[in-house]
Amino acid sequence: MPEPRTVPEMVAASLALADPAAVCVEYGGSTATGAELDALAWGIAGRLRAAGVGTGAVVGVLASPGPRQVAAWLGVLRAGAAFAPLDPSRPDPPGIELLREADVAPGPPGAPVPVDEHAPAVVLVSPDGETVVWEQENLLHAALTTAWLHELGPGSQLLVPGATAVVEAFACLCSGARLVLTDVVEHQGRSFYRATGCPGFAAEIVGESLRPVPNTRLDVLGAGGEELPDGVEGDLWVFGPGVPGDLRRCRTGDRAVRGRDGELRLAAPVEPEPSSSPVQVSETGRRRAAELFAETLSEAGLYGEAQRAALREPDADFFRLGGHSLLAVGMIASAARRWNGEVALGDFLADPTVTGLGTLLDTAAAPPLRSPVTTGDGWYPALPAQQRLWFLDRISGLRQAYLVTFVLEYTGPVDAVRLATSIRSVLGRHPALRSVFRLDHARRELVCRTDGPAPEVSLVDGQGRSRTEHDAYLDEVLWRPFDLAAGPPARAAVITSGTGATTVALSASHVVLDGWSLRQLATEIGETYRAAGQGGRPFLPEPVHPAEVAAEPAERGKARLADVLAALEGAPLDVDLPRDRPREAEQRTAGATAVLGLGPELTARLRVVAAAHGCSTFMVLVTLLATALARRGGQRDFLFAFPWAGRDDPRLVSAVGMLAGTLLVRADLRGEPGWAVLLGRVRRAATAAFARADVPFDAVAAALDPGRDLSRPPVTPVMVSVLDAPLAAPALGEGVDGRVEIRDAAHVKYELALVGIEHPDELELYADYVTGLFDRATVTTLLADLCGLARELVRSLEETVPEPPVESTVDFMEKVRRAWADVLVRDDVDTETSFFDAGGTSLLLIMLLDRLAPLTARELTVADLFRCNTVSSQARLLAGDDRPAPAPRVQDRQRLLGAARRPAPETSHR
């Protein structure tokens, strides 16, 4: 027997296995056995079919609680129709057909009218006229879930109030249990949570916690639908097949909060303040955000049919559409240039949706004018990050770990003199790379000035040197520390070989240069070299002075330090790594690098699963690393550091300097969560970190770990980061091929640093590690574990990834819109408005069917158009995408119950 997909199929399978003489339904002194209820239901089904009632129809059932009421419900479903349970104590709704209790009589068995799982099953009409449709899948899921919650089966019984027994009735019919309808319910010590508008129960209440029923997910979201971090109160949402509507999700109307233990609890009701109102995105803001998404993705070659269709939804997520952080930075800068409004990158990453960005654009203010702040004698206050790095530079054993290095290899006709001159010009134009530093004892602060000498660029003839001599010279250029008091804090060398190969080596103190700046320097070097070859001047952005950044209020982020500390409360301040040797009294930095590619096939699958769960590659890597370390040891809660670009101000996108910061992400594996739950925890933790990126890392470290020693980095010895695109060599012209040479990290800041580099078709993992603590084999094995866990993750979660939209849906969208315009005689057709809300009638629906039927090879019925009653859902229907349409919500109950079905002559009218 095939697996039942609808309620009539499941009930038929259950009745076939049950004792026909066993009591099935009981109310007061009235009972019905399984055989009697079966006969009553077949009598109703036969009566309705004879009256012409079938698929797509809705029948109002007006009956008091008892066996005949339940039989009427089942009989309507067997006829292929949907039933609307009506309250006999209320006035009869005018103008619709009703099935009364007196009409219920036994009849011979027959064949049920076949329907699919998306056919309407129950129509609920609230006292205020709002209507909700439960499909067959919704009702079946709710019935089976209720049976599971109450452990129902043959020989068991369920006591429920008769007035609200739809789901419970079918739970008993599907499981063989006895339904006892009563006016008094015995809870038997168990409590359940029912979400408004959803059939059945969404969760069991255990203590103060909500435990979702099978195939159901609960989550706490913000006003814009964004994920909220643990400990933050928000709206409670239910997701799963039991939820009516196209997206299978609904806001319950209740507030909830998820604790650090992963448990979700209902929040106490709070009376809203009269003056407060939720921030809503304007149509202008939404349109601008959608345009920015489309333009940014299009320029990156990531804009196709799937993205175009998704951007019609206000909750379209930038990262799920294929975007990454590099594109996000450019997009925010583009918005600032176009509309002169400042949007913080961290605020966008906290809610990277069309609605989220639209709301930020609505409230964006013009950036304030800034002027450099000096101490009056040409010395500027150093940035907070520079102060921390300057202190580390004073520790001799750590100096080389805080250098930023860059090696390029070129083959072809390179003009070495022109290249060295171009590099010298680019490095010298940026004030940060001319900085010298000193400690101002009077002011008790680190200060700098930017009128020091320009960085040295050497032109070296390497002809005749061996590979060993060449590498030794590169190490000298790259890893020799800088005197920050004398300057300059950067250097470069152009090395020719005489064989057509040219090497460029660049090194700078991390105090004046971050990783983001390398991309800008590479771009400017290429632009300057090419312009010089053509006898022109390069087109370069105006350099940014470090003091312009320093003019930001230094205390702006400290006010939110308490929020950061609350999110990290209880987290271990060290990581149990698989070290081969113990730490020494002072931190070691001599390092090496192990590399592993995941391969195109696994990378593609991992990206699909990550996008489906709203996760970036960074979030996935954090999840994989924490899981690998947890399986190797006893630790279940981790803190990892990760770099933050620090370019919240769009004007700083092209800035060269030390603007980056360090953030912390928590990966909590306590309670043995599954992959989906763990990804959700990491996503929420990362989102919270993005939103509080302005909190200085030094303040966090001082509060978390005030008594730390010098044997390891502060707070955590592990760093995780992702490069959304590999760093590219500057393009020098035709016939010249260039590449970035990725060398072993001779010195490292963290005991273990996991870096993912996103190539177009593969994710490569680089593990920088301290050689004094780890053998290469240990780190190589760890990378292999990550690869194995990635395969485990995608195998576990791939079944939950929805199929991509059919490519021809948009083509049908325009055809359906034109058909509506012709039938309704109006041009302003909205894609998400119900046909009946737009002015349609039963007669016009038949006319629409005649227009749409020739557009598809499938048999199209009136019931199909009733179920899919918007332009967008009908376009999906024609394209062969049979996902259910959004649940109809209308204010006129007569319209829903009567608009799309034929009259039933033998049923009563009121």
C-alpha cells in the first residue's frame, strides 16, 4: 500500500486495521463504532457527489459535537471537498450551502474522490470574518503529531472539548484511538502550545520550555524577520508542514526568548508603550534595497532567474542569493554615494535582507563632516587597534607575527623600473604608510604623525641567485621587524631573474596596514603601472588620513560592552587543541601552513546547504571546526576570534591603514545539537557579533580575561576567517601573467588559524599553526576531519534544501498578469493580491481558466485557480512548480465559501 498523503487515505488505512466493533467516537450517551462511523461518512460522501459537490468545493457543517459531526467532516473530505466547521449557537452564515446534522445518514461504501496533499481540507472562519485554509498536508501533519504527543493507538482514548475537536478527531481516526468528546478536559499533567491559525499543537510545554513537535521548528525573530541572538526577546515563529501557506511559516503573536542552554521559553506579556511603533520599511526604501541587491549581484555575475524571483520577497537574504561580505561592503558604499546616507556595515549584516537594508536606507543620515584631530604639534592620537598592536610590537617574541606580507610572481615582459616606481608612488601617497609613533607621557597616550619618510622600494637584480638565496632574501624583506619610532613602517622589493620572471615582495607593520588594505594597494599599483605605460596619470581615490577615523567617538561602542559580555557569559577562555607539545611561558610565533581543498563537488553541495540555512561560509567553518574539536576532546563550548574589516563608514572602503578589528564568535555544542540547530546557534552568535562590531576588542578582552599571561593570545588561541575571493595580482598588461604566491606562514598570531579562501569552484582551507606546538601530521589530520564533517553535514541537511525555482516561472508571470488584466479590465494588477480581492467573481474565474488553460500541457481546473489565486502562484502552477499557494486571508466569509464552487441543489440554503 502506498504511503498515505491525505487524511482520507490515512483514515482508510487505519480503519482497515481496526476492530470495526470498537467504539470510535463517544459524546455523552451517544457512541459510534468504527463501522458505524465509516457508513455515516460514506453516506455523506455519496449525498454530496450526487449533488454535484466535489473537488474545490467548501461545505459548511452545522452539527453539535458527537459522532455525526465527525462523520460529516470525514464524509466531506471523502467527496473531495473541504469542510467549514460552524458553531450551531451562532447565526447561520447567509448565502452558503450547509450540511446539517439531520442530513447525516449511512450509505454504501464507495471510492473517495482523489485529491493531492495541497487540496483544501478545512476552512476556519473567525468571529471577525478572517478566514484560514488548512490543506490536506496541514491537517494530516497536525493529526499525526497530536497522536504522537498523546501516544495514541488502538485501545487508548483522548478526551477533548467537542467544540474544538477537529484535529483531535482525525488524530484518533488516523491512529485507531477512541475519541471522547466532553465539556471537561483532563490534562493529565501535560501542557501543549497551539499557535494561532495552525492546526494541532506546535510544541509541548515542559516546565517553562517549549519543545517542538516532530517536523516542526520554532524560532525567535525580530520585527524584520531577522534571526535574534540568544537572550534577546522577539516574535515566536513556527515553521513546518503543519503551517498553512506557501512558505510553511507563521508568526504566532506570542513573544519568546532562547536561552544560552538552547531552550526556548515564552516571554511574559508586555504592554506596549503608547508612543512606540515598529519600524516599517517604506516602499522607496524597499525598492532601493532591491535595486542595490540586483545591481551588486549582477555586476558579480550572480544574478539569474532564481535571484530575480527571490527579490520580489521582502525577506530575500543577500547571502542566500549568493552575495558575500566583499560585495556587501561595495554595495553599502554605492548606497552612500547615490543617496548620501550613511549605513553601517555591521547593521546591515545583522539583517542582510531587502527589508533590513530598506529600513536602514530609510533612516540613514548624511555622514558628518570630519576633520583630523591633532594634539597641536602635528601628532595625532593613535587608533585603539593601533595602540594594542603597538604594545605587542614592544614584545620581541611577537613582533614578526604582526607583519602583513604579500608576494607576487610575474612572467612576461615586465618593466621592472616602472613597476618599482609605481609601487613607490602608491605606498608613499598613503599617510598611514608614512607614520611614526611615540608614547606621549604627558598625555599618557600613543600618538603618531604622518610626515615621515615614504616606504623604501628596492629594485634588485636576482640573476644568478639560487632558489635558496632567493628565498632567503624574500624572508629578509618580509619578516624583518620595523622601527615604528623612526619609520617608515613598510617596505617593498622588485626582484628580476633574467629569465622573464619578476617577483614583488611587500611587508608592513600590522600597526599601519590590515588585510583589507592589500586589495586596495594591489588595485592602485596595477592602475599606476598601466597609466605610466600610456604616459598618463592614474585615476585613484583620495587617500584617507588615519586621524579622520580617529575622530569617531571613541566611547561609541563601549556602551554596548555589557551586551557582548552577556552573550559570552560562561564561555571557556581557552580551547583544548590537539597539541603535540605543551606551551612555554611566552607565546611562540614560528609557524607553518597546511592546505586542503574540498573539491568542486563537495564545495557546491556545501554552498547550497549553507545558503538554505541562511549561513555564510564563515559560519559553516566555525561550525565544522567546533565539531571537530569537540569530537577530539571533552570541550563543548568554544570562542573563536575573527577579523572585522572596520569599514562601516562607506567612505573608508578604499582607505589604506589599520582599521580592522577583532570580534568573537561563540560555538556552543552543549546538549548535543544536530547540524541544523548548531548552524542556527552559530548564525545567531555571528549576527550578534556583527551588530556589536563597534565594541573595542581590548575592552572585551580586559573584561573577560583580566589576568591573562603571555603564553597565548588573549581570550582564545584560535582564529577563523574567510576570504570571499582570493587576493589577485595587479594586472600589468597584455602578455604578463601574475599570481599571488601563498607561502608558508613563517610567523603566526594564533596557535591555530583556519582560513577559507573562496575560489569560483572550490573552497580551499589553509591552517596556519605554531610549529612549536603542533606536528604537520596533526594539523593535516584536523583538516581531513573538517572535510569529512563537511560531507556529513551536507548528507544530513541536503534533504531539507528546497528545489530551486523553475526557470520559466517569470515568463509565465507576465502571461498571467496580461490574462488578469484582460479578464478584470484593469492594468494595475498586483502579483500577490487574491483574484477575488482584485474584483474577480466565479464567472470571471471561468473566463480566466479559458485564458490560462492553453498555456500549459497539464489539465487545469477551477480548483487549481481557487487554490492558486494570485498571479505569482498561478505562474508557478503553469511552470510546473506545485508548491502550495499562500493561505487565503479574506474578510468576507461568503466570498471564500461560495465564490469558486457550483451550487449544490440538494443541500440547504439559509
